[in-house]
Amino acid sequence: MSLPMTVPDPALPTKVRIHEVGARDGLQNEKAAVPTEVKAEFVRRLAAAGLSTVEATSFVHPKWVPQLADAEDLFPLVRDLPVRLPVLVPNERGLDRALALGAREIAVFASATESFAKANLNRTVDEALALFAPTVTRAIEAGLKVRGYLSMCFGDPWEGAVPVEQVVRVTKALADMGCDELSLGDTIGVATPGHVTRLLQELNEAGVPTSRIAVHFHDTYGQALSNTLAALRHGVTTVDASAGGLGGCPYAKSATGNLATEDLVWMLDGLGIETGVDLAALTATSVWMAEQLGRPSPSRTVRALSHKE
């Protein structure tokens, strides 16, 4: 297809790495558990579509995220794929499980607000950071890459607006702990471009370089792409997205789906930004997954491209 027409913007990066979260962050929000083999096939198809990073699963206790209780069964089915396959771990026990299966990258999950830390981890922000510290240290000693997720960076359903300096403090703590990458999450989708730019500027001033920052936007108010563009203009080159727009947040009821990977790729293709992703193959994968889930994909690009066929 000759569309979208490519019109590069010299102010933007020439290449972006998409951190695909559909198989973990997307499927953990499903009401019913998806069969293990369907999850594995989803990961395989995402990799085949050109996504170089596919977050595979979570080693959180099944009581808290029952949809991903099959992590031990799933990971061996996909671990030999030639892509990065990070997994989420909540603590040292989760790390033990991931290491036993040969995981090479992990992620820990912190909160910028006390209310969400309590709801998600039943701890204060600082207690959660203290819990993660030995996990991160052990992972680094084992030669693993470590990503730090930070939720509620732009707004919280209980606390409302989140002060930028509060987000900077917790992000800096994750950075100082040794996290290679820091993913800033707009968990309830309330960010706007100016807010994104301000937070990135403040992080830089606090000593956190843009090269270590990723962004993770939800599309609750239709702002995910505009917020992504603001981050790209600041120099961010890692963007989280979910195939087909799957996902929300099981602990934040107002959160709608993640930024759809297809919508992101359409925009980046039009800007001449390299991703390595085959949009047609990715769209076909999301159509297939929507069939498995029994409902249409919320991604506008998936709907537009699949309706033309």
C-alpha cells in the first residue's frame, strides 16, 4: 500500500523501538484467561511481524493476576524466539521463577502515588522501592537487563493531578537502583503534550537522561498519539504500545486501552521513522487475536485496514 505518504520531520528521531506489551499488559486485563497456546502463538506472530521487543508474561502471584498464572508453561514455548522477551517480576520470588526459566530481561513495577502503591502493592511508595531494590540488584548481578515501570505519572484516580517533582523523585530512585530503562506510565490516560514535555525536562534536569526513558500512554481521552509525538520531539526513542490496543489496568478502573501498536506504526511510517514492523502482518495478528477474544479490535488502524480487505 502506498499510504501513508512519508513526510519526514528532521526534528524527530530516525528510528524508534516499540516495546510491545499486548501479550502481558494487554491480556492481564481480560476477564477470562486466554489459553496458553493462544498466548504463545500471539507472541510468535508479534515477533514475526517485526517487533523486536515483546513483553511475554508476568511472574506475579496468580492470586493477584490470574490471567497470567500460566507463566511457567508459557515462557518455555517462546523463549527461543530471536527477539527480546522481558517479563514482569514483583519481588525476589518472581525473579527466582523467571531465572529458572532462562529469562534474560525483567521489569519491576512501581507507583508515583501513594494511593496506587497501596492498591497495587499494598505498600507505601518507599516500601515498594525497598522491596524492589534486592530484586534489581540480584537481576543485574545475574546479567539481566532491568526495566522500571512507573505508574500514575500524569494523574491518579484517587489523588488527581500528580506533582511533577513527585514523579521525578520516584523515577530517580529507580534509576539510582540500577534500572536500565524507565517507562513513564500515563495509567489513566490523562496526560497532554505540554505535561509530557515538562516531565521529561524535569527528569533531565534531575540527571535522568532521555536515552534511559520510555513512554507508556493510554488513550482514555484520545491523547496517546499526541503525547507520543511530544515525547519523540524531546528525543525519546522507546515507546510502549499494545497490539490491537489491548489492555487497561486491573487496579485502575478508569483506564482504557493502551496506545494501539498499529496506530503508532501508521504515524511513525508517515514520519519516515524506522520501526522494523510490517504493518500488514501486525494488523493481521491483531485481527486474529480479536477473533480469539471474541470482539473487534479497538485500534482505528486495525479497523480501517481490515475493513478494506
